[in-house]
Amino acid sequence: MKKLVIVESPSKSKTIKQYLGSDFEVLSSKGHIRDLSISGVGGLGLDIENNFTPKYDIIANKERTVKDLTKAAKKADEIYLATDPDREGEAISWHLEQILDAQDKPTYRVIFNEVTKQAVRKAFDNPREIDHGLVSSQETRRILDRIIGFKLSKLLQNKIKSKSAGRVQSAALKIIVDREKEIEAFTPEEYWKIQAVFKAFEAELTNIDKKRAKLPDEAAADALLADLSKTFTVESIKERDRKRAPKPPFTTSSLQQEASNRLNFNGQKTMMIAQKLYEGIELQDEKQGLITYMRTDSTRMSSAFMEPARQHIAHIYGADFVSRRKLKAGKKGQDAHEGIRPTDIKYTPETVKQYLNRDEYRLYKMIYLRAIASLMRSARFTSTTVRLASGKTIFKVRGQHLNFPGYLRAYGEYETIEDKAIPKLEEGQTIEAEQFNKSQHFTQPPARFTEAKLIKEMEEVGIGRPSTYSQTVSTLKNRKYVNLEDKKFIPTEQGRLTIEKLDAYFSRIINVDYTARMEKVLDDIATRETEQTAIISDFYHTFIPLVEKANEEMEKAPPKLTGETCPKCERPMVFRESKYGTFEACSGYPECKYIKPNDKQKAEPKSTGITCPKCGKGTIVERTATRGRNKGNTFYACNNFPRCRHIMSGTPIDEACPECDKPLVETQDGTVQCDDQETCKYRRTS
């Protein structure tokens, strides 16, 4: 009996092939094979009058893949769909089932959380049917994103030259813009601190006349210092035993945050490396997945991993370090998944280091140690607070001493408790300060978001899913809506203008609360508590009138002034765009058609700096279509024309394909895919 297995990734197909017998043929769909059509009303691919029934087309350049899969399916006696264990993977399996049309033979859905021999074989022993609730949830998300992507993006492109908008990306941009407004509205307040310097430590002023110390200016600080005596009495000494518990295993969000903070990785890089670690690394004997599935918001770990891990902890660190603490999935956890952990405790970072590059090793080591640390006892330390009295003032000094390192013995490279010693003192003891120091300070505005803090904020307010965080951040940067300064996000002028217009016309939909509620609705669709059509219909009939109103009322952004006047009519000169690039012209067009002469009659097309993936000699440049139905539209092509006629399948982004290292592009509806769709099928949705 011949059995066909279909997975998403070519890399994963090679790993799984090793675990299954000769009866199995393992092929890859190379990501999505179908997407919403661009036909129908507004190019949405929806039959609006027939309950918003979606119409699907084979993705461009996917015909060969579909043909190969269909041919293999006809020869097979059984078909196993083993795409990723999440909603998107479930949807891909459903699309495969529809395309293969294998109703006359058994077709099974197989999921596994880790690419290991044991997990894969167990999954194939326990197949299930496709979960249509998960499929419906993912389909709803795709339809909503298509409606917004086509309608709202087109509106903003026409009115204010913004490149795109989206349900999640615009909510995230609003978070950044609103924070910037808080910073600009913030008025700093001056305050002063006073420190008493003793021989072995320093203490800080905290109270005056039993009230919290407030010194608004230098005059107040000097007045207090004039009355201060250097003789202090130890008023009290308080010691408290404290514990610091280890954090749970990584989720997608916490992994991206910690990798940003500790390893200086951006979200895209973190997920690309994690994907490779999940799909399999070539070890000495075979290809082996080193971590569990990296798109999860659960922190649960299986007992099959925890018991050997606890034995490992006892062997390496001692029995006193082993904890029997129960790990919970958390309120938002999808308990079908586990947290991100190593697939086998025996694959220590050092044993696999020779098979990994530097960044793979650093990320794997952090994942491994975090999972180990989560099963260890809390760190225990003693904190000491000493109150020193002098007249009407109280000064405090705090110290701490680590008594038991607990989980820090494993995870101390990423997290520490520093000892801060205080000399032995007794209550009632009199001590003399050597001097006083004063220092000026100002209250600080809210901090701008780093990538790690933005992802944390998105998770906390409930917008996006684990698989969308890094792509959302990448989109904001690629669209030039934000700049990075000292690793912090600052909205650009275009980003602020985008939010200004969205607030004016789409505040009912493009906001954090609505986006978070929609995520809850998608969860309810997945569990079949909510019906898909009603949600899409309600959204469509709410959203489209807003688009129509904005289309009528939103003014087009005026062209930017050059600072010069027209030599013919003395009207202001402005910058305008043509198929050849930017030029300067009179703002009085069409009454005045003056164009400032340029040394180059035909401007050079704007270069992207990307080497043409087809000929390897030319450079991809930005061009404008001059004829046909796409006249006026921007496209990207090789400047080696006519020797090379390569045209990219979308807008290039500053990122390489994780499968083949060729350029990635973003299509009109926000899908990111490999430019070489003929041979590499990598594709993801935001």
C-alpha cells in the first residue's frame, strides 16, 4: 500500500521521510497552494450576494506543484495531510483536500508538535479528520484581511500616498503614534535627590517629617542640607526572606522579546531560526527537530519531557534544585500546543553546537535553558532595609544576599540577582556620614516602544496572533511608517498622517479594542461558538459605508512645496511623481504647465539595491507601467532589460526567503512570499 504524506516545508519533508517506512512518499506543498480570487465585486474574491461565499484560485506559479501533488495522490491508497499544527496549517490541509479531490480514498489529518521520530510515528498512529472550526476561523481572518487590504489600502494610497493599512498593523501603528503623542504632551518636572555617603555605603533621603521627601528645586535641597546633621541613628533594620520563581517555557511572544533583549535579534530573525530548529537539523546520525512548534501561546510541557528533564536537573545540579511545580497553560493558552522546549533533554546545547551556526546555537541554548530553569526551584535571597534617622529626615539603604541560586544556576546567563552587601549594623547605633551629595533629576515621559516591548504590548492588549507579531513589526518598518532610533520606534510623518486619517474615518474599526474583540470572535469561530457568515456580513456592511464616506470626504494630501516659485506665473513649485521619478512643476497645473528643466530628460528608475534573482547581473528597480490595464501602477523589474525580462511578483521587502535565500516580496493584500514561486513555495500571511 502506497501512502502519500503532504507537509508545508521541503525541509520538514526531508526530516519526516527518514522516520517513515518505504510505504510512505513525503511531498511538500511549499506553503499555501490556493488563495482568494481577485475576481468578483471589488476584486475581493467573494460572492457578496451568496452569503459571502469565497472563491479560490490556485496561487500564481503553483500550478506545477498542484499538478505534482494531484498526480501523486492518484497513485496513493491513503493520503495524510501533515501541515503545521495551527489554524493556518489546518486551512492549508483543507485546501489540499479540496484540490486533490480524493473522496474515493482515505484522507487523514496528522499533527505533531515536534519533528522527532517518536512524535511523528505517534501522530500517524492517531490521525484525525480536518477540524473545520479551525479552517473557518482562518478563512474568516483571511477574508477580513482581504477586505481591509484591498479597500482601505487602495483608499489611503489614492488619498495620502500611504502604502497599506490592516486590521492588526494599523492598530499596532496607532499604539506607537499614541505613545509619541503622550511623549510630546509630557511636561517634565524637576526634583532633587540627596544621598548620605558613609564609609561603606550610601543611603538616600526618603522622608521629611514623616512624609515622602519632595525637593522641587536646588534651593529646597540646599535649605535642607543646611540643617542636616551628619550624625545618624539606626532607627530600624528589617530583613525579609524572598523568592524569585523561574519564568515558564517560552511562548512565541516571550521568545521574540527575550531574543530581542538578550541576543539582539529582531522578530523575523528569531522566527526564521526557530523554524529551522523545529523542522530539523542534520545531526550525526539523522535529521532531527530540536525544538517543539514555535507558534504557540501556551506554556504547558508534556510529562514525557518533564520527567527526564527533572532527572537531568538532579544529575547536573543536584536533587535540591528540582521543583515539582505544576506548569499551567495560562488564560490565553491553546492547550493543544506546548510551550517552546527542546524535543529531547539529551540534546544539550554543547552536544549539538557543532551542527549549528552561531545564531542557531545562541537561540537554541536560550530555549533549552529556559525550559530547564522552569522545572527548577525558586531562587531564595534575603533583602535588608535599614532606616537611618537624622533630625526630621529618614534615609534608607537596601541590600540583598543570595542564599540559594535555584533556577539561576541554569539561567543565570540571562537573569541575575546581584549581592549588595551592607555592613553589620545594630538598631540604636549611631554612625557618622562623611558627606552629603545632591543631584538634579527630571520626571521622564513614557518610554518609546522597542520591538520587544511592542510585541509584549500587542500580546497584552490582545491584537494579533503568535504567528503575526514579527510580520506586523516588519510591515510597519517596510512601509516607512516608523523609524528605529536607538532601537526604539518613532512614527514617521507618513505614519502619523495614516493614523490621523484612520482616526477621523475608521475609529470604529481600526482601534485596539475592536481588533482585540475580533481576535476573540475568531477564537469563537474556531470552537464553533460563533457563525462565520454573520461575522463577515456584519463587518462588511459596517466597513464599506465607512470607506465610501471617506472616499467622498477625505481630501487628497497636497503635493510638497519645493520652496521655489514658478518663473512663469509665480505660483509655488511642488514635487510631483511620474513614471520616471520625482520632478518639480508648477502647482498651477493645468493652467500653467511649467516643469523645471532637469539635466536628465529621463530620470533614472529608483533602485532597490536587490540583485536580480533570475540573471544575477542586473538590479531590481522601481518602474511604472505606461500602458495596458495596469497603466500608472508601480512594479519592480530587472534593469538589465531587454536581456533580462524578470518582473517581481510583488513589492520587495528587506528580507530574504528562509527556504532559498532569494528575495521576499509582499503582494497587494499583504501576503509575503518568495519571489521565485516556480521553484520555492514559501509564503506567509500577516
